[in-house]
Amino acid sequence: MKKIIIIIVLVINQLLNAQVVFEVSTVGVYPVGQNQSFNYGAGFNIKAGYLVKNNLEITADIEKVWLSGFAVKHTLSSFSGGIRYYPFKQSLLFVGLGLGLYQSYLKLPDFEGQEMHFYENSFGISPKIGVLFECGIIDNLYIPLQLSYNKVFTTNSFSFVSITAGLRYVLE
């Protein structure tokens, strides 16, 4: 029992020493693979995270993307959690992995002038790589650039590459 209490105290101590991170980014999306139900897309991403150690970050993301293609309206929303790992101490290069829920909304015109609406919730995965640049204007303000490959396991699974850029602030 003493070991469990000591472990809990150590975990809480680590979390209290963690740095809180907020990030807001714009997103560009491009399809890859055979099932290309859209041409490109754009949207935003809001991220919150904890830097547990200087090289490990736990994140929670909300993302909304508007896609262009044959549909009247096509959106993709994701709610995910993930990790970022900074392998080099003096570098702001990172690799990461996100797992989460994707919701696809599709509005199609009907031949009789009516519209058809389709919603689908699916699981998705996204490995990522990126780099942070110090902004230089304010301490702890960074410009993150990230490239990720996203695989969404819908009825007709699809994949896309997303490029994000934005602002990141670290609270110490």
C-alpha cells in the first residue's frame, strides 16, 4: 500500500511541475490514396497540452475542416488525444501520434431538388512530425509547423495529409 501511495504522490508531483501549453493553428488538408471524396480542405485546430517532461507532451485537440469536392457541403471534425515527443534536447523538432473520433458530415443535392444529409462517426489515427520556431516577440511564444498523415476508418475509409501552422504559448 505504501508503494502505491508513493507512486501516486510522484505522479501528482510530476503533473504539478508540468507546463501547460495552448496552441491555435490553421490547417490545410489534401487527400491521398484511392478514395478521394474531396479535392482539398481548410480549417482550424485548437490544442491544449501538458509538458510532463521537457521532451514529452500530452495533448488534446479539436479540429474542424471544410472540404471541397462534389458535395454541396462536406466537413470533418475531430476530437483527439495524443503525444508529442521531442527527441533532441536542444532542438524543437518533434514526432507525435494522435488517436481520436472523427465526425464526417456530407450534404449532397438530390435529383428532385432535395438535399441528402449524411453523418458518420469514426475512429482515426494520425502520426505527425513537426518543428517549433521561437517567435522572438514574447517569451514562451512559438510558431509550430506540423505535417501529419491521417487515416479515418469510415465505411469508405479515406486518408489525407494535413499541414498546420499557428501560434503556441507555454505557461510556466
